[in-house]
Amino acid sequence: MPTLNSIVRQVMAIDPSAPALEHKKQWHSWGELSAVIDAVDAILLANGIGAGTRIGGILRNTPQIAAVIIGTIIGDRCVVTLNPALPDEKLANDIASLKTPVVIAETADWQRAAVIEAVRRSGALGIEITGDTGEPARIIAAMTGTDFRSDAEGIGIEMLTSGTTGTPKRVPLKASNFSKMVLDAAVFEKRDVDAPPKLSKAVTISNTPFSHIGGIFGLFVSLSAGRKSCMLDRFRVEEFVDAVQRHKPKVAGAPPSALRMILDAGVPKEALASLVAFRTSTAPLDPELADQFFEHFGIPVLQNYGATEFAGGVAGWTLPDFLKSGQLRRGSVGKMNPGVDGRIVDPESGEPLPYGEKGLLELRARHLGDGRNWVRTTDLARMDEDQFLWILGRADNAIIRGGFKIIPDDVVKAIEAHPAVLEACVVALADPRLGQVPAAGYRVKSGQAVSADELRDFLRERLTAYQVPTKLLEVQDFPRTPSMKPSQPELRKLLEAA
């Protein structure tokens, strides 16, 4: 049976001169990617860095860094993700705490004084990805240290969680689990992974950062299918629309916040005419937003559900499933993925609940835990008898205001029901009398306005008194995580400062 590594190697060898990844409207061939992989591998082997070694990577969304990620994983080493969007001091502290024997980055990141100083202080081997086809990779900092963590046998990725609700943490993903996750995704494309690999004329629009599991997952799904990718540094409406018009993909995807941005920008229907479906994940999708997108563009929005901690994909919609029962199961994140079992349990007793009842979601799969026992999530959910899943919020971010429980998602929905509001986010603020109180940031639609007082009056008609946020702050945009979710810790700082 083919493995992900064998499929990727075969795809890259079919036609080295063929285009593989486009970045800033310039194509890079499979051969160029292989040259980066070979150059890095030669340096690693010359320095005794073999399989099972942790490789720190400052992961920008470029073809050269894509090649580093590919080479690390198919070389049975472990990618340890470093986020290039972090401020210099935070990135330097992250490098120091990881104790990886190698750090790989592009020239732009080695020009950050705090970064190169942190690597040299750690004694790690620093490798520069130059962008020069004559010398794709070179040593910029010699290995001088010995105090490194090397416990990565069988681990493919150490991935940062999104940090939406708190401090991000790294989660080790087994290489075998990641491989299974990518190959299982073929079911959503009706693709036979046992068939001989071949290059496809189709182009995937890739805008999820590599510092998020969705970025690396998407890269390998496209690779295993032999598809080309148009790489965007991040989601911007104008660049996304331009990429869709140039490459005419049938399916594209982005977080739910991108749907709002597309609608708010007034993008005409014909601009996305090639799309037959739009995939979204990483954050809850408001069914009203999905309906608005469909009404304007005629494009079904297919939601997926997964989590870094659970090795990625858990449930999702196929287009045939959606066309058959999307309206009947409005708001669902789709059907449980092949090989993943789910059940809903009572949060207090842990007893399984009947179909249709709300409780905590538990999962079981061969790649989770010991493969036999149920693993509890922090998501509130319900499920029907056909294994379709609804995510109803998180159990771990409830706000307790003087003994009253507030689910932030309920407040978010009420705020976003205002016709002038584009997006909202609700967090808890500490209160000396009540323990916690809800506070919210909100963005308004282009050309519209609503004051905090007007919005508060609107909410009083739709929420109980204790649910109404004590503070409402209009923002131009939210501070965001790499997956484009509003960052609750950073929003909390803004609200506290206000």
C-alpha cells in the first residue's frame, strides 16, 4: 500500500520541469523544490542530523519554505513550527525554549538580529534558504551546542495550536497519523490513493499559513493529488479574487472571516464563477453567513471540523452530501470522517447521550491516544443517527458572571445579528464583584456605523441582562491568530486598555 512519503516522492519525480507552486505570480517547478530539499538534506547529513531529529523552521508561505517542510517530513525528521509573524523578541524566546539542533529560515528572517542571536546563543545549526537556484541553502550559523531535545522518533510535526483562547502550545503529531489524515482527505475528492500518481492541471489556492496545521495539511493534500498550488502570504480579498480568476479552480477555501470580507467588499458574482464549492474551517461558521454567501454567489459553503490536538480532520461535508441534505442539516460541520467515531456525553457524568442531545464531544480513532479509548474534547456538540455533527460552542470558555453561565457564541450571534455589524468577538474580563463579565469587540460593515450605546440597546432586546457585554469596543480589525481567528488574549488586552 502506498504511503504519503512514497506518493510525494513519485509526484515530484514525474516531470521536474513542470510548474508546481506559484508565488507572487511566478511559477516554481518540481525540480526547483527538489533542489532545495537536496541542498538542505546534504547539509543536515554532513552535520550528523538524521531521521527522528527536530528541525525548527520559521515557516513563511513561500515555495522555498514549502520545500523545507516537504523534505523534512519525507526525510522522517520532525518539523517544529516557528511563526514568522511573532515580534522579534517573542520569536527569539521561542527559539531558545525549543532547543532544536537546527533552525531553518529564509534570508529575511536571518536579517532579524534577535533571531540570529538567539540561534547562535542556543548553539543550533542555522541554515539559510537563499532563493538562489545556484546555492539554494547554506550554513549561516555553525552548530556549537549540545544541549538539544532529540525526542522526535516517529513525530512528523510539532505544531502550534491556534492560541485563540489562550497561550499557544505545541502538539506533537505522529508522522503516521499525519499521513493517514492526508490520505483520508482523498474521500472528499473521490480520489483513489492507490492509483499511480499523476500531475493534475488543476490549481489549489493556498492562503493558510504554514504555521497553522491547515497550511501544512493543505500543502500535502495538493502534493498527494499532483496538483499545482497558488500560494498567497495570507488572505486578502483582492489577491484571492485575482487568483481565482486566473486559475479558475472548482473549489477554494478560507476561514469564515474571509466569507464576511468577500461579501463586505462587494465582490461580483461573476468574479468567482469557476467555483462549485467553498470550503471553510478553523472557526465556527454562522449558518446565516453561509446562506448569504450562497444567495449572492450560488456557491455552497462546505464546513470542515478538526483540531490540531486531534491530528486535524474530524468531520466535513462532501459536495454530494451537501447537495443531498445540506438544507436538512443546516449548520452541521458535516459527517464524521472515515475511521473517526464520535459520541456526545453528559459533561458531568460522562454518560453517553441520545442522538440529538447537546453535550461534550468525545472522539475515538486509530490515531488518537491508544486507538481504543474515547478522547474528550472541550467542544459542545450534538450528533444525529447518520453521524452528522453540529458544534455548538466550547465548554472551556464559558463566562461565569456572578454565578450565571454565559456562552460567548450566544452573545456573538446576537451582536452579529445587527445589520451594521460585520464581525464580533466576546471575551471574559475579570471583575472584583462578579468574578467575570463579558466584553466584546466588533467590526462594522463598509459604509455603515453603529455606536456602542446603540448596539447595547439592540442587545438588551435580544439577550438576558447578564449576557449583555459590560464593554463594547469598535475595532478596524481584530488582532488575529495565524489561522485568522480573532485572538481572544490580544482582544482582551485592548478591552482592558480601553
